[in-house]
Amino acid sequence: SKDLQRMFPEMSGFSVQNLKSIRYWYKFYTTEENGLQLVSQIDMVEKMVKSIPWGHNQRIAYKCKSIPEALFYVQ
């Protein structure tokens, strides 16, 4: 977190908690047990999750058990 803040002083969002949330969100959408086939579905998922605010993305990833469930709430 501190290294990123030093490297990019003009940017924000590099708190320890935010980086943990980003990591959790990434792992949620890229784990095999969630059933995401990255090559075929990554563009669709990317467009959907970019359409809602980051805070909503965090809550959905933390509360949902699967990618299809999460995408239901994203829609």
C-alpha cells in the first residue's frame, strides 16, 4: 500500500483495506469453483461489473456464493 502510494502520489485508493477488497473481488471472479470460463465470458462480466459503482461490486462479491448469483444482482 505504501509503495503504491509513493509510486503514484497523484492517485488515491491504495489503502490496505481497499487493496484487500480488490484482491478478494478479483479472486471471486476468477476462481474455477465459481464456474467462470474466463476466455468466453470475461468481456461480458467486465462490462457488467463496470456498469455499477465499486462499493456495490464489493458488497455483491462479499455476499454472493457464485458468479451467476453475483451477476444476477449486478443486472
